[in-house]
Amino acid sequence: MPTESTFLLAGLFLLLAAAGWALGRFGERDEDAEPPPPLNLDYLKGLNFLLNEQTDQALEHFLKMVRVEDKTIETHFALGSLFRRRGEVDRAIRIHQNIIARPDLAAPQRDQALYSLAKDYLRAGLLDRAEKMFVRLSQGSRYQAEALHQLCRIYEQEREWQKAIDAGHKLESLSGNSLELQIAHYYCELAEQATADGDFVAARQHLKKAHSGRPRTLRGALTRADIASNTGDRETAIRLYRRIIDENTYLITEALPKLVALFADAGAVHDLEREIVAMVEQKPELKTHVAYTAIVNNIGGIKVIDECVEEYMKNDAILAEFIDLQNINNGVGGHRQDALIKVRSALSKLAKSTPRYQCTECGFSSQRLLWQCPSCKNWETQRPFNSVKFDSLLQRSNSAG
């Protein structure tokens, strides 16, 4: 049975055919002009193929038509676009390749066909072929801006960050729109690659370019701190992690575990404890973030952090459905401490099995911080949850009951 898209396509061709006939029939013309041609029967034959779901026959028929009559080219662009949207990319590619093969094709139509073919290749996952088409279109065609935008997306996917930087700069100059944050992240990607390779000099150079004349990214600050930590520059690493927590509360989930590790390695946990006490006294709202970070990373043994976790557990209404915290608090000595450790361990396992971050633009959730959202492709839009999501645990408990 013909699908809705088949009827839409059939309607499109019938409308175009009728419009062409009407213009020829009723439009102004000289008295000596030849009479208008009859309604093109080739369209009707193609429609018959489509309505009978004979897509291959319809495709072959319309491909023959495009070699005969220039007026059908726009119709074929519409046909190719519809095939691409339906996921029939091979058919879309054939149509657009057939148009490009015309020796008498006008330059604007050739650019349109190349752009359509590039999008076909992109939809098919043929990134190398799509890249070649977009590179060609980025050199002066009317699709120059769109091509550069698509090239940035391809280079992001292929992790070719220097090419992405070059395309981004060209797009900035052409469109007049700022891509500062996007390009800064490209440099951060290069810095992280260099850090992974142990080339800290190159990593610092990339970070310097990331911030040169551009807003300081949170990612750049974290990467600088990581480099300092990896190179044994403990004081610089601690200073940077402190600043990150102070300036950007939501990044405490990334910075605090590393800060704890640095103080623990130096045998200076008591110094860290004093700092956290001062921090939560100045910003009481940080207690929830400290508690959540400690639960997710199973950080314990530091008094102020343990107190934040206990306060967090007491104040969580959903958690109270499962754990009798009142009885635990009434316990004494080692029994109470053992009970709290078991609860925290269970919460840590639960937290690791549920999403920890969510994109503020599209709602995409993930278990680790992703600087570029895989769904909407925006940069630096993910934020951590500040509480363990116990809802799923409650639902499982209720269904089991």
C-alpha cells in the first residue's frame, strides 16, 4: 500500500506538471507562437510507478527524463531530497550524480547538485567523499558558509582538530558570527591529545592559543590543572583546582576528587579538611555538591566530607523510603560508622549506574562529562546532577512489591 511520503511525492510531481502545463496554456504569448504542449505524459507514467510502490522503475524513468528536458531538474532535486529523508541514500546519490553529469548544466545548478550530493554522502556515512565535496563548495560557491559549517562537523567527528580550527576561522570571517567557544574547545582537544602523548610543551601551547583573545574555557582550566599535576607541579595544580571549585561550583564533581588525591599523596588531608570547612561556611550550598561528589567517587574518611554526606542522606525524602537513618543515627560507636559506610557504598554503586550529567540545551544524559553534547552538538552545555537519582530505585522497589 502506498505510504504517505509516496503520495506526497506523487502530489509534488503532479503539481509541477500541472503548473508547467498551465503556464504554457494560459500564459502570455504571441499570436504567432506555437500552441502549448499537452500535459507531459511522462510525469503521469512516473506517478503510476510511484503509486504502485515501484520505486526502482520510477527512479529509472525520472533519470531518463532529466536527460531530455531541463525543466525537470528542479523536480529531480526534490525527488533526491525526499529519497535522502526516507533513508534511501543510494537512490538520492544516483539522482544527483546524474544531474552533475550533464555537460550543459548551469553553474548554480551544478553547485546545488554538488551540495545535495555532499549531503547524501554525509547521510550515508561516507565522510571522505562528503568532505571533498564540501571543500570544493567552500571555495567561493553560494553554499560556502553551509559547506564550512558541515566541514567543522565532519572534522569534529573524525577528530581532525587542526582542520576544524582552519574551517572555523574561515567560517568566522565569512559569516561574521563568533565561534570563539567552539574553536577554543578545538584547541583544548589538541591539548588533551598532546597531554595523553606526554608532550606537555605542545599541550601548553595549544591551551595558550585556546585562550588567546578568547573567553577562558572551564575545560582549559581543568586541563592546565591536570598538566600541572602530571608534571609534579603540586602547588600550581592545587591552586587551579581551588579556583575551579570557587568560580564554577558545578565542576566540583571533576576537581574535588583530584584535589583530595593530591592532598592524600602529600599526607596533608587535614589541610584539605580545613579548606573545605572554610569553603562550605562561606558557601553553604556547596554541601550538597560536596556530598554528591563524595558519594559518586566513594570518598570518605574526611570528617567535613562525611558530615556533608550524612546531612545529605538525612534530607533526602526518597532515600528515607529505603533506609531507617534515625536508627542508624541512634547507634553508637563502630556499629553506627559501619552502617553509614555500607549505606554510602550502596549509594556509590547506584550513582555509578545512573546518569551523572545532563545537557542544558537538549536534555541528553551521560555518566561522564562530555564537553560536546553528542545529541545537539553544542559545546560546554552539560551540567552534573547534584543528587543521586533514587527514583528508578523506588520504582523498581514498588514494582517488585
